[in-house]
Amino acid sequence: MVPIAYYLVLAAVLFSIGIGAFLIKRNVITIFISIELMLNAVNLTFVAFAHRWHQIGGQIFVFFVMVVAAAEAAVGLAIIIAIFRTRRTLNVDEIDLMNS
Amino acid sequence: MNSMPANYLWYIPLLPFVGFLINGTVGRRLPRGLVSAVALLFTAVPACLVAWLWSTMLGAGAPEVLHAATRPWIAITGFQVDFALAVDHLTLIMLAVVTGVGFLIHVYSVGYMALEEGYWRFFAYLNLFMFFMLVLVLAENFLLLFVGWEGVGLASYLLIGFYFHKQSAADAGRKAFVVNRIGDFGFLLAMFLLIVHFGSLSFSQVFGTVAAHPEWHGAAFLTAIALLLVLGAAGKSAQIPLYVWLPDAMEGPTPVSALIHAATMVTAGIYMVARTHVIFDQSPAALMVVACIGAATAIFAASIGMVQHDIKRVLAYSTVSQLGYMFLACGVAAYSAAIFHLLTHAFFKALLFLAAGSVIHALSGEQDMRKMGGLRSRTPITFWTMSAGVFAIAGIPPLAGFFSKDGILYQTFASPNPIGKLLWLIGLITAGMTSFYMFRLWFKTFFGELRLEPAHNTGQAHAHESEHDEGQAAHPHGVHESPWIMLGPLAILALLSVAGGWIGIPAALGGSNHFEHFLDPVFASAASTHGVSALNADQVSHGLELALAAISVLAALGGLYAAYVLYYRKPGSATELAMRARPLYETLENKYWVDELYQSFIVLPLLMLTRGVLELIFERGVVNGSGRASAMVTRGFAWFARKQISGNIRSYAGWLAIGAAAVLAVMTFGRSLWVHL
């Protein structure tokens, strides 16, 4: 049996990579992927704990997160396409219409 | 007729207030006829109530003082003030003057103001004035009297500044208000002293205590109260040194000058002194001050009135001078003589003002007597009625002014006051001056030739700055007699000016002085300690009274003769005389430079204090400075906060991550740190 600490370390690493990418990258799609990475890092901790404590709730929560992430991906990609069509760029630093 | 229930007293002041509410709120949308109907109705009904009240109070078995049911107003431990009304014989006289003359002037105003802007506003204010004036005379305690006192001041302010778009009118209103505040300050202090000492402001309680045990209170203390009251009365009744507002108050419409600044409001100070005579009786010093102020004001204002050119200003200084007479009478404890003169003065001075208004109306707004003349044939009714007023105020027997003024002069002469003879002499000279300036007005206005420029007669140039401008467009055809609605009140007041004095013919002249006996219940105590009847009976001789009356008639005739010579027989001689006595003439014409003196010694230093010290240091330094400092602190914080809001989403996310990490760190390691510490 794999100790739970391994799962948690992996999740932490994934989450940190997600945050780092989110903060560093300028491409909207890359930022989007880094968000997905953070979500899945959290999902990993959920299932790890659910398995460890024999609680079904954690696993159910993962499904919720996946459903929300799917919806978010659909909406997010639609927005990205719309932005790209109007502004011909995916660089977030140039998408600053509301920053006076 | 049934006697009037005491609680109906409340309707007397409240009905004009209802009229004020109606005209003041919806009057703007009502037709003029309805506005005047409302104003007249709500003045006529109280006048009828007053008549009913008279018949009640004169009926058999009527109480000396009629009290209306009261409601508590201010009630704290050990001190209570009620909404209390009471009527005694003094109040009856005041009520008759206020409602009677007030109603006549309302009627007159309907004609006089017919073409003016703000018609509804005028009548609303007039009714408001009636309300407060009636509260003033009906009040049974100092505080309610003070409410009326302040209220008439407010109405006066509003009506002086009725033509508020004219700078001089607005200034005059403000001046009246500010000068009256100085007097009110004295009144307030007097009330505070009364509260501290008596724990009550009710007339009956205060006067009862004072009269029963005068030795309990200390003469100095009562003198202090009396002098503070005198300050208040001097403000309201335009006495030295606070008289300066009244001549300027002539900026108001003429009916206002007649009602407020001649017949009623300015007599409030006299009424107040007479009402509080119990206090004054205990203080010979205060009485002396009152007498001196009165005599000084009488002669001072009369001398100014002799050389003024504006017809209303002559009457204004005349009013100040006559009020000085009333003060003088109060000062020698001849209260009933003061009230008698107040009554007759209300008749003839209201008449004179209304007639002057009719003259001004006839001349399409001209007020300068140098341009008047020859109006006798063109405005005959105005001429005859005004003549009644002029002869009455000049003291020609048997008109009203003769009896009342003579009563004052005689009582001054015969009073035990140490300088009574001197005061009498001043009063006598003033009587001569009064006669002179009134006949001067009379000759200049009604005799000789009309001296208006042709422009006035053709009615093409109405550019002159007079208060009556507003209503003149409809009278383009020169001199004209006033309409009947204005002449009616004139005629009634002329009758009263002729006959009004006959109720007070003294015994020496074959009368029985009903008036004085009528007021006996109110002033009996005063007369017995300070007045003429305090003297031995043999000192009061009818021969002396007759001789004094003859002398004052001679003074009046002398004034008449001087005016006749200077302004009728040799019209140019007045100017010559003025040229020869140039310094004196200029001093008089410039009103002794009192306004200028006040301006440079009181107003300017105050302005310098406020502008130089208070505004610079306090207003700009403390008030503005603290505001600016707090604004700067806020702006500093805002500057710092704004720097954090870059609009860059990734920097927000960075802060979010750092924050989350910090929270995580505290939750993970903080507890163990806490335990170790």
C-alpha cells in the first residue's frame, strides 16, 4: 500500500506547478491549463483522503469538481475564442480593457 | 349679549394664524379677490371677538382679569410655563388697537397693493403679524410674550424686506432684525433673572410676589431686571440708542409702516413697560432711566424730523419722537397717560401713514416732499383726512393728540421726579417741533405748486427708485385720487383722530378722564407710589393743569406759525435759513451722523474682528485646516491603496497565492509557535 504522504506530496507539487505557471505564463490557454492542473491536484488529495479514511464523500466531491471544471473549460474556451477573434491575441497583458 | 367664554380668547390670535396658513401655502394659486377675502375675514372675526370681549369685560360682575384655560408648555421640577392667556383692561385697549387699526389697514392694503407682485405673500405676512401681535398682548407670562415679541420682529423683517430684490429694502430688514436682537438680548437676560429668582415667569406670580413683599428682592436686583427690560423695550420701540432701525424700516410698503412701524408693533415696548410696571415701581432708578431715554429720544428724533425730505421719513422720525413721549410718561409712572397716547397715536399715526401712502399713490410713487405741492385740490379727501391727522399730532385742541400729549406733559411736570420740570421743558419744546415738522409736511405737500418733473405727469418715466414702482404701470395719467377702498379707512381713522381723545378729557378741562379710570385696576398701585396722585391733593391744582395746557397749545401754534411763514408765506425763506445755519442744518439733515457713528465704532470693529481675527484664524485656520488635514490623510491612504490596484490579474493572483500561503503557514506552524512562546 502506497503511503498517503506520497499522494499528498505529488498533489502539492502539481499544485505548485499550477500556481507557478498561472503567475508566470502570459498565454491565456497556458493559464487555463495551469488552473486545470491545480484543480486536479486538489482532486488527487480528495481521493487520497477518501481512500485512506474510507469515506465516500471525498470521491463524490471529485465528481463535482470534474463537472464544474468541464463546464468551466467549455465557457472559458468560448471566451478565449471570442477574445482571440476580436483582439487577435492571447496575451493576457494586452487584454486590459477594464484597466483604466 | 351673553358674556364671552374665556376660552374663546384663543380664537383671537389663532384665526389670523389660520389666515396666514391659507394664504401662505395656497395663496399663490388663488385669485387676488380670494386672497384679500381670506386675509380680511381672518382679521375681521377677531375684531368682532374683541368687541364681544369688551362688552363682556365691561358688563356687571366681570372679573378684573379674565384667564383662558391653560396648557402646560414647559414643565420641569420647580419651574413651569404654560400657554396662558389673560385679559385685563390694559390688554383690552391693546386688543382694540391691534384688531381695529389692523383691520382698517388690511382694508386699505387691498387697494394699495392691488397691482403689486407677491400680493398673497403680503397678506400672509400681515396676518402672521396679527397673530404674533395678539399673542404678545394676550400672553399671561413673559415667555409667551417673548414669543409674540420675536414673532412680530420676524413679521416686521419679512415686510420691511417685502421688495427683497431691492438692496436697500433687504438691508433695512436685516438692520431692523439685528438691532432688535440687541434689545431681545436684554429681554432674555431679564427672563433668566426672573426664573432664577422667582422660579416662574407668570405675570400674576411674579408681580404678586413683588408687590406683596418688595423688600424681599433687593432694589438693585429689581433695578437690574427693569433695566434689562428697558433695553428690550428700547429695541422694539425704537428708543435711543436702538432707534436707528425704524427710519430705515420705511423701505417696506406704506401700509406696513402704518400698521407695524407706527400703530402696533413699535408700541410693544411701551406695552411691556406698562405691563411690568410693578417691577419698575420698585426701582426709581430704572424709572429715571426710562424717563430720560424717552425725553432724549423725543427731542432728538423731532429735531431730525424737521429737516427730512422724504415724507415717510418725516413720519418715521415723528413716530420715534412720539414713542419717546410714551417712554417719558412711563418713566414718570404715568402709565395710563402713556397708554392713552399709545391709543391716540395709533389712530393719527396710522392715519398719517395711510394718507401719506395715498399721496405717494397719487404721485405714482414719489416720496420726496420737495417735488410735492398743491395736492389739496387734486386729492381733496386725502387732504382733509390727513389734515385731521396733522392737527391731531400737533396737539391742537380738541383733537386726540392734544389730550394725550397734554396728559403726559402735565404728569411729567407734576411728578415727584427730581428733574421733572426739565423733562417737561424738553417735552414742551418737542411739542413745538412736532407741530413744526408736521405742518411743514402739510404745507409742502398740499399747498403751493406741484413740483414734479413733467415726466411724472405724463407718466412716461417711472424709473425712480421708489418702493411704489411695482404698481405704477396702470396709472399713466398723473396725479389721481386713491380708490375708495383706501379712502374709507382714512375717513374712519380721521374720525378717531378727531374724537378719540374725548374719552380721556381730564377733570381740569371739564371732563372726567374715563380713560384713566378705566385703567385704574391695572395701574392703581403705580399711581399711588410714584405718580401725580402720590402728591398731596393741594399740590395738584386744576389751575396748574390748565396753565400747562395753554402753554403746550401755544407751543403747537408757534410751530404751526413757523411752518406757515417758512413754507407758505415765504417759500424760499426755509432754504435761506438753512444756508445761514448751515452746520446745524447739515447735522440735522444727516441725522446727527448716528448711522455713520454706529458704522465706524460698532459695525466696522465687529467686521474687522470677524473678518480679520475670526475668519482668518478660526474659520480658515481651525475649521478649514482640520477639514483639509483629514482630507490629506484620507488622500494619502487612497494613494497607497490605489498603487495596489494595478489592473493586472496575475498580480492579484500572486497576492492571493502569497496570502493563502501565509494563512496556511500560520495554521500549520502558528499553533506550535504559540505553544512554544
